[in-house]
Amino acid sequence: MGRLRRFFADKGVLEVETPLLSSAATTDPQIHSFETRYQGPGAAQGRPLYLATSPEFAMKRLLAAGSGPIYQVCKAFRQGEAGRLHNPEFTLLEWYRPGFDHFQLMDEVEQLVIELADGRLPDAAAERLSYAALFQRHLGLDPHTADSQTLTRCAAGFPALAGLSGLGRDGWLDLLMSHVIQPRLGQGRLTFVYHYPASQAALARIRQPAADAPAVAERFELFYRGVELANGFHELTDSAEQRARFERDRAQRHVQGLPFMPMDERLLAALGEGLPPCAGVALGLDRLLLVFNGLTQLSDTVAFPFERA
């Protein structure tokens, strides 16, 4: 932690701390929040609260208030996530850089990971591939134009995915990425994947590269030895667009029979006041320890994993 804090101190990035409990939750259908309840002064009838799945929303409120560049190391919590590379409680490093785009932030992520590795990474510079180039290289298809039928036929060629059905385009893309492509990434050097489909933008800006090219999400992920380590965005700053995305998330949750989640109105208000153009990234420190030390189970990196909590 000393090395990490020196890295940010040298760059003038301020360490902050934000609440782990919030009255709002993530609306993302792929991420599930732990819910608890406060009862006492100010809430005699009780008040639902949610454990943070990420400090992102609170940190963006600080950015909108003029904090400048900030970082945070904290616990994050995700319901239903336990396994070889998941623990319901995990340690997250998240930071935001006003004035950066996602390419500039990739540079800084690479610098930090090399610094923390302390010689445990190969000397080769990180590889950078667009999402489209990745699918072309490994599967011979364009993920931005391939329809569900094409993706279904492609998936049928892999035993782990054969026999599956009823998935939309993004569902197939996610499975092909996670089960076929991801295990091949970061073998011998760090690998950044950038410009995901616009339908997977989440909290990132969407860019139209050219009139005849598909729109892409200005986001990236970092992989090493087949493990996803970080997820970064050129952040969306438009409050109305962010609200529309939250509403679409909640509609999708309803279709999937998932619980209703209150959207973060304070975040939307902060965006309305003005979030400076910035890029942000979340990096899993437990996973970083795992790949640095050649381990295979996340439980080997924490003193009290879920099974022993």
C-alpha cells in the first residue's frame, strides 16, 4: 500500500474516503447489491440501505464538487459473486482523472501495475487491441455487425457453449468473450481491450468514429493471464443520458424478474451541476495479488474468504 500511495502522491492525486452504505443501488442487471436496513433516529419505520458495489457514484459527486483528481482503496460488495475469481467482499482501487480520456488513463494504469508488480511482470510493453480486432483475431467475425444467429453458430463450435439458446446479441458476445477469448488474453504481457460495443457502454461515453463505422463505448478492460483486472471508462457526463440508461437498466431488471433498485438521484443531480470531463477506472487489488503471485484461487489472496468469513 505504501508503494501505491506514493505513486498517487507523486502525481498529485488525492486519497478520499466515501460511504460504504447508500440509499441508492446499482441498476445494472449484471450486478447485484447487498441490502440491509437502518432503524433508529431519523428512520423510525426503517430505511433500506445498500452496500456499495463500487465507490464510483460517490466519487463522481466529489468530482462534480471540484475535488480534482482522486483515488480510493476500499471494500466493495456484490451479492451472488463467489467462486475461483470472485468473493462477495473484495478490495477495490478506484481513481478518476479530470482531463484524461480512456487512452491516457490506460497509460497510467499500465504505469501503476508495473510499479506494483516490482519486477513480477514480463518486460514487454502492454498489448492494446480494440474489441473488434480481438473478435476478428480469435473468432473471425465483426462483433459490431454480427447478428444473434451468426453468434449462435459461432458459439456452437465450442463445447462449453454448445446447446445454449435464448440469448440476445450482448449475451452471446459476453459468453464468447468470457469463455473463448478471455482465457487467451494477457499471456506473456498485459493486454488492454478497448472500444466495446455501444450497447455495453454502462457509464462510458459513446463515440461514432466515422459516418460509416459503428458507434463504440469509450471504455477498456485490462487482462493478465486470462484474468480481468481493471475496467475503465471515458466517463459519461450527461445527466439526461445517464438517467435514460438507468431507466433502461431497470426495465431490463423487470424483464429478468430482478428486484427493483432505486437509482442514485444525488449522482444525477451532480452530473446536472457539471461533472468535469474525466476518465475513471476500478482495479481489483485481490486479483492483482493473485496474478502477481501465480495463484489460481482468489481465496488464496485474502485471510478470510467467503467460506471462512
